Amino acid sequence: MGLRIGVALVVTSATLAAPLLADTPAFDRPGIAFSPTTLPANSLAWEQGLPDFQRDRSNGVTQRAYAASTRLRYGISGGWEVQLAAPLFEQIDTAGSGQAFTAAGAGDLSMAAKVWLTPTEDAFNAALLGVVSFPTARRDIGLGTEQYSLGATAAWSLGQQQSVALYANVDLLEGQAKWTVSPNWSFALSNTFGGYLEGGYQFGNANGQAENAVAGGGLTWMVTPAVQLDAYALAGLTRSSTDLSAGCGVSVFLK
């Protein structure tokens, strides 16, 4: 069924849901997309799943996957940042059709570079993210080979309280491509709480995965100007889609 939780799973993000504290840069979790801006120079962000979860049932077999995914981001200039990410622990439980087994361990490691394309704009922001994932995990947990990804997020402000965004990404694995497209609407609920709604559609032949259509949303809470808590859920829209993705996490900005 190709159920995998890793760096590219719910990587994250529509944290346009929290444009609430102007001095805090947008985090890349939670959500399908990533934020359309980068960190300030010489600053660091730590983003941690606590954990992220997926459940899928197909052909009488149910898989449940859990991942404590970690991402470290470092701003190297006003418009560039680098990232290092990996699930420090993953567990995939498979049961049904006369089988039952569990695979557990650390996930695949990835390195990324992100560029902010519109640092002088206010109402419109866009960024590109290039990622290379390395097969550091066991084959029954990770991808088993290198994966190359290129994504873009573009976001438009609808005033002080709302924004919309569009995300597109392509993953290249063993010569096969998987495409992801995701629209997003984010809104402020208060000075510290934000919410977002999003949809996602994946198609292509990479890793033998079928088409995947999901929809859902999440909430963010700026506990302090530098610490964000989040929770999200996505439900599958078709028989071939992942039934449920959900999770919670924490993101910390270190200036």
C-alpha cells in the first residue's frame, strides 16, 4: 500500500495559519505545504512531531504508522536557509490477510535548501524548496534509495486575518515521478491562535503509489512569541487514498 511516514509526509506547511506575531517567522509545520518565507540570517528553528500518524486499509490489510519527525532549519542569509530532517523513530504496524508484523527504527535522512523568491513583497510571498533524501533507514521503513524533490509555495494575503496559498511538488524516485498539488486557506482566530483548511492531491508512479486525495485542516497556538503548538487531521476522499493522517507537534524559534 506504500504507507510511509517520513520527511515528505505531512511536511509541512501551511503555517500561514499563524501570521499572528510579526516578529516570529512562519514555521514549516503543520500542513502539506511549506511556508513561503525563510528564516532570518543566523537563526535556527526546531520543528518536532509528537508524533505524526497515518492509518490505511486496503485489500483486507491495515497499516498504522507513527513517526517522531524532526526538522532543523537554519537561516544562512536574508533569503536562504538550509534544513536537516529525519524521523528519529518510526513504527509501521501491519495486520490482516493472515499476516501481522511490526517494523521500527529511525527513518530516512534528508537535506534541503530553501530560497525565498519575494523578500520585498508584503501581500505576495513565494519560495522554492529542494530536498535530497538518503536511504539511511531499513528498507521496510524507508524508501530504499535516494529521492529528489522540488517544491514551490505561493501565498497571497487577504488582509490582516486571512491568506490563501498554492503548493506544488514533484518527487523523483528511481526514474519515476510523483506529483503533489495542495491549495490552502489560513485564518487568524485570535492574536495567538490560527487555523487552516487544505486539500491535497497526489498522482504519479513513484514507489508504486496510487492516486491520493485528502482534505482537512489544523490549528496552531503561539504559546510564546517563539514556541508554537499544532494539531492537524486529513481524511482520504477516495477508496485508494490514505484513510487518515493526523498528528500534533511543537516548533521553536531560536534567534
